[in-house]
Amino acid sequence: MIESKKKIEVPVMADLFAKGEKPEYLLWVGSAGAFDDRYKKVTRAFVKILTHFNISYAVLGIEESSSGDVARRAGNEMLFQMQAMSNIELLNSYEIKNIITCDPHAFNTLKNEYSEYDGHYKVLHHTQFLQQLIAEGKLKIENDLFKDKTITYHDPCYLGRANGEYNAPRKVLDAIPSKKVEMKRSKSKALCCGAGGGQMFKEAEKGDKEVFIERTEDVLETNADIIVTACPYCMVMMTDGLKYKNKEEEIKNYDIAELIEQTLEL
């Protein structure tokens, strides 16, 4: 149950399937979206958007497990394959064809790596889905909540370089009345936040400066009021970087879904 101006009942795949219903989309929540306190707010925001537009969707609920992305990046191929095959068996049992996720790592794994094990799905990152709503004329932003704000966007590695998606998030941001500014390193030349590839869960290696601090300095150079992210790992790293630089009160870190939620006043 999600608290908002009205209570939202999140549909669960098993319940719908038992009634003979098949939603159009599975929302893959991901580990961060389910357990990380900060990213749960992003999940809530995106669910409010799906509900607002009457999107036919469901979640796996307690049946959802890790996509196996971190296991593979960290070198535990056997664990990845076990996770993948178990998840695919579940997804195929529900005859799932379309998946949306807010996590670029899960997006990459479900889209590009599950096909090795007979898991064939059309997978959308939530920024692609939001851009699709805008292109169809369903999502129109008339709120000028951010018109006096300067926004910069950080490209997640697994959405950008790994999957070539640079336009969708920017088109969504362009629909929000505000000033946009690019960091000196953006799109294919964007600097990693420092958490991908399993780095989030290990100690920093020897060096002069941690990657998340370097990337935060790129953000500060833009003089932006808001750093927009579209990945749970990037959210953590940018938040930590702003705190490290004592800028967390001046500069806000939002996921794109949270900006849309605010402009729609959901």
C-alpha cells in the first residue's frame, strides 16, 4: 500500500493471474526500489504516475528476486545463472512480455542477458516509458514549479554507454519548464558515479580521489540547483557526494520520476 493523497493499491501479478487477468506491463521494482529508503521514494513516485495514467501493470511482490546483475559483475557467474534461470521460469509462467524498471542495471540484464537462457522480453527503462507517454501526448506538463531552477542530468552507465539511451531522459526533462545545463562530461563521455560493476559493495581501491567525489565536482561546476539521476546507484553516489561537499541543502538530487510526480502534483 502506498500513501499519497489517496491510497494506491499496487496490483500483484499472482493475484491478477489467479483471476485470469494479464496486465500489459510488469514493473520490476529491483532490490534498491524495494529496500533502500531513498529509492523507495522513487518507486512510490513512479507507481503514482502509472496509476495516474491508468497503466495496466503489476509487480511480482514477494516473488521478485535479484536480477543477478551484481553477482555477474562481481564474478560469481554461477550465482548469476541460478538467479537468471529461476527468474525466467517465473516470468515465463506469468507469460510476461513487457517489463518496466527504474534500475538501469536490471534493465540491461533483463534486456540483454536473459535471452541467453530463453528469457525474451521487451524491457523499458522508466525514462523511456515516460518519454513514450510524452510522445503520445498523454503526459503534458503545464506546472512551472521548476521554471526558476537549473537542472543538470547525470547519465547512468548502464542506460547510456551500455544501451545507447541518452535521448529519452533528456526529452522528459525538456518537457519540464526549467533551465537545463550539461556537465562537461556527458552522454558517451559521462563519468561513472563510481558504484556500478559491483563497486558499490566493496572498499575503494587506492588512488587520489574517489570517483563519486570527482563526479560531484562536475555537478558543482554547472551551478545547477538540481542534479537529476535515473539509477539507484547513481542516486546514492550523488547524494553522498553532495553531503561530502556540504552542498546537500543547496543542491537537490531527484530521480526523473520524482520531478514528474511533483509537476503533476500527484
